[in-house]
Amino acid sequence: MTDNQLRMNQSERIFRIKALEFVLHEERMHGDFPLIRPYDANNHIHTFYSFSPYSPTLAVYQAYRAGLQVAGIVDHDSLSGAAEFKQAAKLAGIGSTAGVEMRVRFPKGFGTLNNPDQPDCMYMVAHGVCQNNIDAFNRYLAPFRSHRENRNRRMCDNLNILLKSAGIVLSYDLDVRPLSFANEGGSVTERHLLYAVAILLEQRFGRTQSLLDFLRTSMMLNLNSKQIGQLMDSENQWFRYDLLGILKTNTQPYYLAADLEMPEAADFVATAIQFGAIPCYAYLGDIAESVTGDKRAQKFEDDYLDRLIVELKNINVPAITYMPTRNTKAQLARIRSLCDQHGLLQISGEDINSPRQKFICEAYSDPEYRNLIDTTWALIEHEELCQEKGIAYGLFGQMNQELPLAQKIEKYSRAGKARYEVKKHE
């Protein structure tokens, strides 16, 4: 990272914002503006309030420099970075959306859904959280974060059994928790655990054959040629993130099933709606080769997607979020067709939690996916109206019950773009 980026990533929020103000002032004084990408957006950017190399401020700056006109924060189990993200987006002159991602319980007999580690466990995202509901929604999330930490500690014990042969002892309080912003309402995830392990493994073995041997024997990992190349590359600046991704490809030796940290899916949906948010199922789809390198080839929900959509509708899920770069054309055509068939809003979001991932989604250069940009602008207006007038004026609020979905999207998208243009020139 550059010095300016490091300043936007420092521990104190007020200084992160001041660093952004300084950088933007300097760039604009010198006529340094990013190339605008009007047909690109990302509503699923993680920050270090869950796991990410980016503070909310730096995440916004990276999105802005990539040319995005809209960016959205989504952290696991936490909305603690949302207010900062929105403040930074306002300074950068781009639109912003806020959301939260959670694992929920959904025991409907499907088995593996969109979570590779645990059956009957489903990832959902609540998009479109307006600013005046952030704190209340975050209070609802706090007990789930606490339960997650309790399970993290027990998984730390399991990891220590695996690490014992290397003489490594992993401390949750000294090695794992300090990597997070848990003291400020952030969540501690499995990625924090494994990043701490990656640090200790690098210190113990370096980038050596001994590391590869340990990963294969003690951690029970199968390494492909690409992964070996990353771990042996002495110039690899993202070594720890790559090692984390490799460790995450096989969680079975240490993983403990999530329990108390998961609300029932129907309860989470109802709570999100109560706060004016839009609960979404996060479609994953069968994977042949993971884009991010942290998921092995595996089957997820594609075999029973039609039945799953029906069950989601039964608990009032109004939207699906998906990532065009993660899926094949056939997968995308199918999920989009099912959304149209069942009247489900389509929301885009490219999962950003590693420095190797791009803020730009090249798939949006295809006009076929421009509807996802329209939806993003509609989310902007949804959040603004929920804040100004109340949740009855949101996309799925009482004031819009009679409008067909396509008309809602067109109306809110147009208004969101107009609002953005006004704010940009204020």
C-alpha cells in the first residue's frame, strides 16, 4: 500500500476520514480524476469490520479510483463500518449502499446450500439498510457476534491440535482477536483464525518445502501447482492471503458447526424487513474452479435451485444477490430466469475480501447485465427514502404494494441517479 492508503487504513476512524479528505483534495487540485465506469457497481465489499485488507474509508477510495459510481459495504454479522463507509462515499462523490451478511439456519432437507462447511446453513445478505436504522440493526446482530466468538475459541483449540507437531501455539486473544475490529463492533470470522495461522506458519517455516510438507501432512491439504507456485514465490506480496485461501479449502479438520450464532432464516428475513432492509439469498452455484482460490470444486444448490426458490418465497425473501464473475453463462441465465419467473429483485455484488480481488466487475461490460446497475441505483433511492420518510416508502414498502417490480426498479433507479447527480454537484 502507498503511504496515503496506509493512512486511510489506520486504527482511528477520524484520522482515516481526514486522510481521505487530504488525498481527494490533492488529486482534484492536480486534475487527477479516475476514469468513470457508469456501467459498473459493487454492493458486496467487505471491510476490516469483518475480514478485509480495507477499512471502510480505504474500500470507498479503492472503489472510487476504480471508477465505480456506486459502492456497497457488506460485512459479516456487523454494520459497525457502515456509517464510516457512507461518510467516505459522500466525500468521494459516489453513491453508497449498506448491508450485512449472515449465516442463517434453513433445515429444509436440501443439505448443502451456499455454505461449503455446513449443511442446512445458508448465507443471506440484508441489503439497503438506511442510515437511521444502522445502529438498531447492529444491536440485533451483537449477540450473534458474541456466540460466534465462543465458537471461534473452540475452533482455535482444534487448530492447536493440528499445529502442535510444528511447535506452534495459536492464542485467540493474542494472535486472532487483535487482527479484527471486534472491540468496535466488528466480527471475528474463520478467516481471522486462518490468517493468524498463516502468520505463524510463515514465521515458523518461511516459504520452504517444509511448509508444503506440513500443509499436506498435518493440515491435510491437497496443493495444486498454482498454490505451490504462490507459496514458493519469494516476491509474492500477498503470501499470507494466499496461504489463508489454501487453508480455507479444507476446514474439516478443525471446523465446528455454527449453532447459536445463526438465527432461523425466517426470523432474519422478518427482522431485516422490520428495519426496512431487503433480505436476499446469496446464490453461489456449483463451482469447478474458485475465482478466489478458497473453495474447492464442489456442488452447491444448482441441483435443486427451482425448489429452493419456492422455499425462499415462502419465507418472504424478495431478492437474490449473485456475482457474475463467479458463475458460468448458463448458471447466470438460469438464476436470472428464475428471478423473473418468481418476481425476485436481482442485486449484484462481487465479494471483496482479499487484495487479489478487483473492484471492477468486467462482466458488466456486457449489456445483458445492465439491469444490475439499475437495481443498484434503485437501492440508493430505497435507502434515502426509508431514511427521509420511513420504511413504508422503500422498494417493498406499503406505499409501493400495487406497483409491478419492473416499474418499481425503473422509478427508483431514475430517482436514485437524479439524486446522485444533484449531490455530486453540491
